[in-house]
Amino acid sequence: MALLLKSDEIWKILTMKACVESCREAYRVLGKGEAINRPRSHVHVSLGEPGLYYLMKSMEGILPATGVAAVRITSQLAHWFKAGGNLRKEKSNAVENGYLVGMVFLFDTESGKLLSIMPDAVLDWFRLGATNALAADYLARKDAQVLALLGTGNHARTQILGFIAVRGLKLIKVFSPNPEHRNKFCREMADRTNVEIRAVNTPAEAVSGADIVAAATNSRQPVLMEHWVRDGVHYSTILSYEAEPGLVNKADAVVVNLRDARGEIYSLPNDEVLSYYGGGKAPDYRAFSELAEIVVGSARARSSPQEKTLFINNLGAGIQFAAVANVVYREARERKMGEEVSDRFFLHEVAK
């Protein structure tokens, strides 16, 4: 029987600590050459308005030692537009306002059986928070206590939970352009974490005195600036666009999620969508270490308290969803949560 799970059930199951450790193990086996990861692919079709596209996104990962494989698929409308001088992307669909379509399918690699289908959103937020936290565990100073966070969306929430899971943070300073939104966000997260979380009026005020500076935005242009760079600070992004090139150049150690700079991007011939991905030119990350290499120790992490470090979470990885979905599935079975569906719905007869 396959298990169907809902987002509210996943919220009840997932903890950031479990996500960080499951991702640590996934990156460990990937770094040893014992896992298979396919980065995301984006398939676009223009909907006739400037910057508006149908977008299908997918990625897969297989963790042989754990015995699971996962596929993550989203189906959505993507709208690129300028706001405050920055290029941004918003996702939507016409099914129900405020909701997106996305699923993760988890399979058993020994039998081929479908184990579970679950919405992707909560998994997405947690796997990204866990991945940036995992990088910070190797790259941030052990005594880091102050976090600066730019952004107040869903990913920003799990970035906070992730950094708290790996460092003893005492103060988090938060900036986003909307004062009402950032104040509400800070009240919510302070109640949730029991850490002092302070809304500030400018990005510069947020980064002043911070030990970790993290961006969690949907901006397609830099929000982490070169002139902010200070010794001993760890910088963190959830998008490759968020750090200025000068900041990248000044960092003593730069780690990327995957050296594959942007995954696979498909569109009809002569479509302008590539211009929203850096004009079709992928950044060159060949000189940087991958997170999996840091985890297995084949590349160096922070080597002194004075070093400036940077993690660029440049590309989604299928193994993240395999790791986190497996945590959810095992715990849901243990708690007897979710709805079972007969395997017969997902089988077809082999032609004779």
C-alpha cells in the first residue's frame, strides 16, 4: 500500500535536526560516489505575456544504502518582473489562489514499489534550510552567535530553524523591504524559537556585527554586497544570484551545492526565457568545492577563525528530496499517519 500524506501531516513530523542529519548522510554518500543525483530541470512554454511562462520543474535522487529513490515535480506559472529595480520571479497557478502544485514520489529501490506521494512545499522549505545549515556547520565559526537574515518568506523561516540547529545563536536581525511583513515575521519566529529576533530598517543594519549573513530572497540580482565583507563571517545564499561577484572573489573559501551551475533549461527556439537565467551563460564554479566534498573531507572547510567563507546553494538536488522524504515516510508509518492507497492504482499489466 502506498502512503498519501498531506502538508499539515508533514509539518507535524519534520524536525530540522532530523533534516540536517538526513542531508548530511545523503551528501556523505554522494561525496563517496555511492549515490545518484540529477539536478533540477526547467521546462518552459511562454503564455504570451512578457515574462509569463508555464514551468515544469523536476529532479531525482537515489540513495542505494537507504534503499529509496525520489522524484520531485512541480507544475506552475512563473512570472519574471522588475520590482524596486531588481528582477524577481513569482510562482502561481490557476487551481486555487495561494497554492502551488508540487509532488514528491518516493520509491523502494529493491522492489520498485511506490512508497509514498506527498506535497513538495514543506519538504522544499526544510531541505533548503537543512542544506544551508549543513554548509554552515562546516563553514561558520563554532562560536557564531549573531545571524543577519535578508528575506522573510517561507524559505527564510527554515533558514532560521536550520542555523539554530547547528549554532548557538543568541540574536537574529532580519530585513525585508516590507516593514509590516518583517515585523510580523520576527514576532512569529521569536515565539517559535525562543531566540531574540529583531526587525531592522536596512540591510546594512542587519549585517553589522553579524557572524553569519544569510540571504533567503527571490531576487534575481545581488542582495549580499561586496563592501559588507568582514573577516570571520560566513555568508550564505539560497540562489546563485544573491551574492555580488566581488563578494565571491573576496571569500577565502567558497563552496557550492553543485558545480553544475544551473541544471537543464528547456524552452522553444528563440525564447527570451534564457535571459532570466543570466542571459543563458552559466556561472563558472569549477574552481569551487562542492558541499559533498566538504562533508566527506576531500576538500577543506573553514581553516581559521579569520577566514571569510561563502556557501552558494546554486542548484536544487534530487538527493535532498530523497533524504527528507524518507524521514517523513518512516516517521509517518511509525505514527500511523496518512492515507493508504492500493498498489493496484499504480500498476499495469506486462504485455504477454
